[in-house]
Amino acid sequence: MPSRRRHSYTGGSSPATSSYSTTSTTLPDRSPAPSSTTTDRQAPNSLARWISGIFINCFTPPGSVSSKSFNDSEHDIRSRRSSTGSVQKHYYGNGNGNNGNETENQNQRFSFDEIYAATKNFSPSFRIGQGGFGTVYKVKLRDGSTVAVKRAKKSLHDDRQGAEFMSEIKTLAQVTHLSLVKYYGYLVHNDEKLLVVEYVPNGNLRDHLDCKDGKTLDMATRLDIATDVAHAITYLHMYTQPPIIHRDIKSSNILLTDNFRAKVADFGFARLAPDSESGATHVSTQVKGTAGYLDPEYLTTYQLTEKSDVYSFGVLLVELLTGRRPIELHREQKERITIRWAIKKFTSGDTISVLDPKLERNPSNNLALEKVLEMAFQCLAPHRGSRPSMKKCSEILWGIRKDYRELLNTSL
Ligand SMILES: Nc1ncnc2c1ncn2[C@@H]1O[C@H](COP(=O)(O)OP(=O)(O)OP(=O)(O)O)[C@@H](O)[C@H]1O
């Protein structure tokens, strides 16, 4: 498992963007939602300071989430005071919530008891992952289907985590796309909260880049994955109403199918994007995401737009091509921040040296590296206004993939 690096930036020292220069071309933004915000502050000065800021500020103050993102009335949540005086919330769906099992899922095909039995009381042998939200289990249901169950950490069962949990559910419930992990439902049972989602069988992208299964992802597969992810985020930004900003695009949130197609997971941090009609912008009092992937302009302004996802996607592209994590602390200083190192190499004309050493140097791989990196650096522009939309990224990637295949076929 990759180490967890989720951090919340809580203010204090001014986080900063990099002083690097990107390639000069600026792609037109075709995103329908406004990506500029009411204030456009000065770009900060140093990526290094920004990174260190993240490490210094790596905590989330309890109760600091500003808004509860689940609408009680919409979901028939009935609050009542328990004998101990604490407020308990119960979720009623189809009326099948017997034995303390309550579910919001209208077409319930699983119950808490079933999941509890199938995992032998959440035995570690059914565990497939661990994240900030809690532990993930692989569960075979009685109808023969397999699902992934995310069990919320008990220590996080406070209002803050509750809001996050509801946020994830609400967001997931809205979206259906081949390249997004499907939502099935959730269960609340006493102090247990379980989120039930589509099981994606082939692990996460980070583990594959680390060759945990002993096999290297070839360039064609990496391009397919990049294209799938671009399509999924484009869908969130353009085809959901209101638009959804993922907020936590990273390699451990990219899950792979048996055919190595990508599905974007983990909407726990997702928030609804600014409403394009009203022109409102989301100003959050706390920044969430993962160190190394966070948009520096979001860190400075606290204003969230789709372009924050574009930035994280740029980091992900560099990770896909180099095989390196966004932050590699074991390396010498000048190579620790992978995007900085890659940008330096690219601008000095030494692009080829950043290619994942596990990949063959050949004309088609070199072409893909050059083209994808060029686009990645546009995504990483310090100012969001200079970044392409995800739709534009999808189009460019599609073209790169086509050129790559053609060159590959001619050189065979
Ligand atoms: N739907 C799923 N199908 C298969 N495996 C999954 C699924 N969801 C999560 N996993 C596995 O569990 C791991 C942990 O997932 P989780 O989303 O809880 O945390 P994370 O993305 O690694 O970290 P963070 O909490 O910081 O986002 C994933 O990296 C993946 O390997």
C-alpha cells in the first residue's frame, strides 16, 4: 500500500506556487463552468515553501468543516435524542431497516448482517485497502456479486466525518460513467457506517507503477489510463449538474479493471463545483487533498474550481510517465518534487531522461513522453486561467494516443 499522505492545509504560512516556467502555448478553455473566480490573487513564489507548508500543516482541526453537505429533508433523515442525550441520526430507505439495519438504498440488495457475515466480522483476510476514510473490504454478496465495502473509521464518527461520509454518498449517487467507480448504497448500523461501491478487481494505479505484481505497465496502457481518467473528470466537470470537482485525483484513487481500464474512485472529498448560473464560487475554510497533488492557487486563495482537478491531473500524468511519486523524499534535493525535476529536464531539452526506466526508449514511447509531458505542464500552470479544461485534455490525449499507435504500427 502506498503511504497515506492526505493533509489539510489550515492556513498560516502562505503556501506558494512554483517559479518554474511552463511551455508557452495556452490552450483555450472550453469548460462551461466558470473557472475563474472573483479574486485572482498574485501567484505565490516557491513550490518548496508550499510543500514544506503542507508538511507543517498536516492536520485537520476537529469540527472545521464549514458546511454539512447532506440535505436532511431530501433524505428523510430523522434525528432523535438518545437516552444519553446525544443526537443520533437514522436513515430510512425502503423500510427494510430491521434489526437495526438502516439503509438509504431504495433497491437494497445487501444488509449489514449479510456484509458482517460475509466478511466474518470484518476479518483482515477480506481487507483490500486502507485509506483516510477507513478500511476497504472485498465482499461477496448472497446474489453472487462482489462489491467493495468501505467501513468508516470509528474514531472519525464525529460530525466532520459524518459530513464527509454523506458528501461521498451524495456525490457518488449522482454519477454514472464507465470510468467512475459505481455507487451502490450505504448502511448505517449503530456506530458503523458502510459505503458499498463497485468492486474493481485489479488494484490501484500506484501499485502497478510500483510493479507490485511484477509486471510493467507499457506506454499504450498508460495512455489508455490517462485517457480514461481524463474522460471521467470531464464528465464530472461538464455533464453533472451542478458540476462536481473531485478534489483528490491521485494514483491510489485510480483503480484498474482486469483489462487495465481505469476507474476513478474516492469521492469522499468531492464538493459541488461553483454554480455556473449564479457565478458563485466555493470558498472553503480548509483545504483538502493530498500533498504533492494540490493546486497551489487553491492553497493560496481557498477558492476551488475545476482547474484544481486539472492541476492534480497534471501531477498524475507526470507520475504515469516517470513512474515516480509526486514527492520522493529519499532522493537528493533537486529531484524530490517530481514535477519540478521533470519540468527542468523538459525545458533543458533532456526530456527522455525522465521516462520511467522500466519503459523502453523507442520512437513511439519518446513521442508519447514528449507530447503528454507538454500537456501535463500546461495543466500545472501556476495560474488556473492558463490551464486547459479537462475536455481539452481529453481531446489532446486522444490525439496523442492515435499518433502513438500509428507510429508503433509503422515501426513494427
Ligand atoms: N472499489 C474498490 N474496489 C477495489 N479496491 C478498492 C476499491 N476502493 C478502494 N480500494 C482499494 O483500497 C485502497 C484504499 O482506498 P481508499 O479510497 O480508502 O483510500 P486511498 O484512496 O488509498 O487513500 P485516501 O483515503 O487518502 O484517499 C485503494 O487504494 C484500493 O487499492
